[in-house]
Amino acid sequence: MIKLIKSTFYHESTTKRKVADFILRSKVLSMDFECSKFEQNFAKKQKRKYSLFVSSGSMANLVLLQSLLNLGRIKKGDNIGVSAITWATNVMPIIQLGLNPIVLDCELKNLNISSKILKQTLNRFKLKVLFITNALGFCADLDVIQKMCKKNKIILLEDNCESLGTKLKNKLLGNFGLASTFSSFVGHHFSTIEGGLICTDDKKLFEMMTMVREHGWDRKLPTDIQKKIRKQNKVNDFFARYTFYDLAYNARPTEIQGFIGNLQLQYWNEIVKRREKNFFKLLDVIKSNPDILALEVDHLSLVSNFAVPVICKNKILFNKYLKKFQEANVEVRPIVAGDITQQPFFKKYIKKRYACPQASFINAHGFYFGNNPEMSRKDVNFLCKIIQK
């Protein structure tokens, strides 16, 4: 069987031995030095000033939005634009925090929001935030979207959980917005088993996220910031350890996750290179098959593909190719969460009905199969044969 992922970690046997040794020799396994080191290393690799490590990519989204609320940069009831092709826990925090999700459709040619779709949306809605999902390692004209957001005073955020390493005009996705979220769940580009990160260049946002990650206290803040907050709130050092300054959660990772992150981060370039190589070989076959819609990725300078979408031109072809993959024992899944507006949780809590024809088409006519860096040449060739007409 060709599974979505082959193992828990890249270079799994080596990683597991090092993790076992780390656990045996460590005195502290709760969040400490390894997590801080991982944050610094990830920020450097992603080319952002700050990186915050949290317990999951889903918590990264929640922590980020809560922090913006705490800072007063957004308020309850604000319109938050979201991608129709996205993950449930991109939209759930918006609903949970009393914000209003405005769903934007996607382009069939890249599965993502384009500047054209954003422009159409802005003719109907005033957005405070655009929380865009860079789905499956792709994006549309995100550089133009960035300029539109700046012009319209819209806070641009990126969910980059599926696009670690992809570049648009030699700029990493995740670096176009005020902040971006990532996932290091076992099924993503690299694994800390569970985990997520938030990156930003905004110092005040980073400080607030640091508090929101841990109960709302100030323990992980720099000493000068601690002194300032304690003075403002008339808190002495004794009571400071149990003083909570704003709404928050417990989204801490563990030292084990941080240690694994530091191990896996060294394979970033290798992982991305292999994913891109696999993708373009498979894309060539997809382009030669008139039954399947071909993706347009020429605008990207590097494609760090998460999984390969197969979007068929009609329902009969969808059933045909889905059956081909299943009979060939290849693990397949719906494309992300399909059209998010059709999910039960969304229809329960959001009464407004959205028309997202492109996302609906993808939902009804598409699936994806895995692209992971441990796929052999034999695996890729086998997949190519299944995709052929």
C-alpha cells in the first residue's frame, strides 16, 4: 500500500534512537530549552523575527486570533475572510471567539484565493482580516493580495500548514502576512508528532502570543517587559507567578517535541526538494491526461507540495479514478475539508449561505494522494501509471 505518509519521522530509526536517549538523560520534559531553541531555529529558517511553538497547528490559529483580540487589533463581530478550501480549525476559532467568518471561493487552477476573488468579495463585505490558507503547497497571486490588503487596511494572516518551503517570487509562503501558522503534526512536511508554530515580525504580537500560550501569565517574557506589565498592574514579584493578565489557554508543547523539531529541522531542504521533484513528475502526467484538471504553478519559484490533487472534469471520471486508486491500494483523501461551507459544524453555527462553486466542484470531483519525501522512484512511477488515461 502507498500511504499518505510512510513513517512518523523523516530518517525515523535515527530520530527514534536520539529521542529515546534524550528522554533517558533529561531531567526536564516540560517546555524548556529545546522548545526555545526550536523556536529560534524555525524563525531563522523561515526568515521571520519571531516564532512561537505551540501544541498543535489548530492551537496556533486560536492563539493568534485570541492575541489579536487581546491587543484590540480586532474585535468581536469583525468580518474575517477565510478560504473555502481550508481546515476546520481555521474557521472554528473565528466562530468560537465571536468573530464573523466570510468565506471566499478559490480558483480551480491552484485551489487558492486570488486577488480577483478578493476584489469581488470586497465589493460586498468589509473585511478586518483575511486569514488565507495556502492549500497543498500552492497559492495564487499572494503578492497582489498582500498589496490589496495593505491598501484596504486588512490584516493578512496565512495558514501555511500545508505549504512549508513553497516560494512565490523567491519569497517563502508564510512571510506575506502579519503572521502565519504552521503544523508539525505527523502527517505534515516534518513531524514533531503533534505541534504547531506561529511566525511574525511584530514584537508586540509575539509578546502577547507568548502570554496567550501559557494561561495569560508573563513567565516567558523578557525581564524588562515583565517589569513593565507588573508595574502597570501593581503586581509584586511574589504574586506575579500566579497573575494572569489576559484571556489565554494552555497551548504548551513539550521538550520532547522541541527536541524532535530541532532534529527534523535539519532535513528541511531535503524534504522540500524531494516533495518538489515528486510533484513535477506527477504533474507532467496529470497535464497529459484530459480527464483531469491541470494545476498552474508556473508563477511559483519553488513548490513544496503537501499532497497531489486529482480533480476530474465530471462525476463519472471522479468515480473512475477514485476506484483506480483504491483498487491499486493507494491511500486517498478528500481535498482538505472540501467546501468548508458544507461542513456540518459550519451550517450549524453560520446561518448565512455562501455560494462557492469552485470549492464545491473540487469537493465533488476531487481527491488527493500523498506526496512524501520517503516515496521511492518505484512508488512515483506506479502512481504515474494510475494517473494516466
